[in-house]
Amino acid sequence: MRFSVLAGAALIFIAAPASAATYTAVVTTPGVVWVTDVAPVPAMGVAIHQTMKAFVPAFAIVPVGTAIAFPNDDAFYHSVYSDSPGNAFDIGLYDTGPGKSVRFDVPGIVDIHCHVHGTMHAVVVVVDGPYAQTTTPNERVRIEGISPGRHLVHTWTGGPVAATTTVDFR
Ligand SMILES: [Cu+2]
């Protein structure tokens, strides 16, 4: 289970219906970054580095329950935090080294900043479904492999929250 970096792209994901036992993992469009055939489980080994006063990567999609490490690759201090509801944290000031990890337990958009460097910004999208896909502008998104029935479809194109609609899949 992996994530990828696509700055400026829209994100679409589908919450897992409780009744769906299986999914088919289908890659249909460029930019698909995360498809799996099981219920979401936390990802392992995810890290967002602080490198030359920037978050690398600055965009990540992770399944709910994933812990992200924040290693400091710079020769000076960083202080990483978020005020995003449900996933707010502040790991305080830390020097070069592995830093600390933060576990993200609530689905949603997490804006991440540094107290020391106001220009640093990263976004983590925490998803509670087995299907997520980044898109490019004006791309027609084709969603396959979803069990028939009514599902929640979330789209995010920036900002603090995702838009949610109900879609009947047939
Ligand atoms: Cu910093």
C-alpha cells in the first residue's frame, strides 16, 4: 500500500461500504496511486522529511491509522504541527535526526506546517476506504471495481475539507 506525490492534483476516494467483501483492483487512468483489494490497513514506513526548509513529499495519501515519521534532514531545527480538526498535533522543536512519528486516526485533510519556517506546508489526505486516486485537471475519472450499491464519493481539490456525494454504482 503506497502513496504518491502529485501536487495540485484533485483527489477522489470512496469510503468502504460495510457489506462489500471484495473489490477488484483496477487501474484505468493515469495518476492512479492507490488501489487495493482488501479493507484499508495502516501503511508502514511512511515518512515526510524536512529537507532544505521543505516537506518532502509535500503531499501524501495514507490509510487511516497510519503513522508518519517526520525526520529532519536539515542542520537546523524544525517544529512540525497541524491544527486540522481530528488530526491536530505538535511535535515541538527538534534537531537533525529521525524526529518523531504521528499517527493519523481520523479521515480527512491534514494541513501540516512548521513553527520555525512559515513557508513550509504539506498536505496529508487520510482516507478510510480501499480506493483512492489522484487526478489531473479536467480528467474524466473512471471508477471501477466498486461493489454495486450506494457509496460515498469524496472529492478534494484543495482547502480544509473534501466534498462528499452519494453515488449509485450499478
Ligand atoms: Cu521548519
